[in-house]
Amino acid sequence: MYIAGVDLGGTNIKFGLFTEALECVFTSVTRTIRGDSRACAGQIKYMLEHAPYRAEILGVGVPGAVFRPEGYVNSGNLRWARVNFADTLAEVTGIRAHIDNDAQVALAAETLEGGSCWQVTDAVYLTLGTGVGGALMIDGRPWRGRDNAAAELGHFITHAGGLKCACGLRGCFEMYASAGALGRFAGGVRARAVLDRARAGDRQMTEALDRFAREIATGLCSLYMIFRPQAIVLGGGVSVDGEILIERILRHIPDAYNLDADIMRRALRLAVRQNDAGMAGAALLAKQEFLSGGSE
């Protein structure tokens, strides 16, 4: 049988068709229609119908919170509010669909063979992009809290009374550890350019990167003390070329915390799966939900 995995982003919909062993046999991409969940479902139906084999189940990762048991999705990137996308997809496509948060989907992909969490049972996953997303795995299973919307790791407080976040709180980790924060520290330079110029020896960009790394180190040490995971994985756009960032994060840990830097050195790692993570992880979670007795 075949499983469809969909990475539904604010810009593109990435579609993958997988065997039951999670081998990818086909992919396609189209631009996302934002603000209209039924139109998105229609796009996915078209991709299903034009795949070389028929999928029997479907997994979708979305950039937002997926609340249960109600089943609705809130997503600023997609311009959705209280959208029951699983029901819409099932109605439009006729296929059972499992919907999950994109960070949880990315973490699931990292548990596949060759991923950064292969044979790991406890992990914290952070996406460092425009914002900061998060996902947790405890005892080998995704941990989502009572309503499935836990692990909003960008919104725990690292600076009491700090900068106001879009979520309404002040001092959120996201305000200091996202790509946007790095650009702000660098005087408006884009995050990728900051990394490139710091690597080339630019003093101002190096100082901005060091400040950014110190902020991330603060959050990571707090998360480690709460969860004591085997792995802390950095994903998202900032992590694509992130060895220079990890080096600096580790440098800041002994200064501020009574925590052995070697512990963090063993735990801290970069996401391995990049372009296919959303598709593969969504397919895996759908398989767990519908074929393996559920992932909870």
C-alpha cells in the first residue's frame, strides 16, 4: 500500500508518495492557496489523483496548532482560524487524513533511519526560522499535551518583561532566538548573510551571532533541565548551515549554567532531513495513527 505525506506550508505544498516502509517513490510541488482551506484540500486531491499510485491514507503537516479532540487548526501562515481540515480533506479526497503540527512532523522524520533521532526515545526539536517552533518526544512517542497543542517552545519566557511577542506575551524565546531576532541583532542584515559574513570574519556580524548564540544557549539549558532529553535538535532555516552556530552555543553554556558542556555537546545536533522532512514525517505519523494502533 501507499501513504501520502504532505508538507502544507505558507508558500508551497510539497507532496510525497511513500511505500509502507516509508520509501519515497514520487514527489510534486505546487503553490499554496492561503486563506481557503477547501481550496487547499482541492490542491491535495489534484496531487493525489496525479500521483502514479493510489494512496490509501494521508498525513499532513501544517504550520500551526492542531487542537484535539475538536480537531480544528489555527494557522497564521495559512490564514486559518478554527478550521477542521481533517474533515475537509476526508470529504474532498475520500481518504483518511491525519493532521499534525509541522514541527512535530519534522521531529517524526528525524526518527527515521539516518535521522538525527534514529533510535532516540526522548528529544526536544526546535525550528529556528521566522519564528521558533517546537516538538517533543517522550518515551518514543510524540508528546502534545491534553489538547494536542503543547510544545510551543518559542513562547516560553526567557526575558521577564521583555519584548512583546505577536502571541501577546512579553519576553518569549522566539523574540530572541528566531531568524528575525538574529537580523535585529545585526542591524537588519538577513540571517543567512549574517552567518556568511561572520564566517568570513566580519566583526559586527560575529558579535551579532555571538549574542544570538547566547540567547539560544539560555533557552536550551532551560529546556534540558526540564526534559533531560537524549537529543536537542535544531531545525529550520537557520540550522541549514548551522555548525558555526552550534560551536558558539556550546561556547556560552559553561559561563551561565552549572551544566557540563559535554552533556550538551552530546545532546545538541542539527536536523538531518531538510527538504523531505515534512512529507516523510507526515507519512510516518499517518502510518502510526491508522496502521499501528495510534501514536498516543
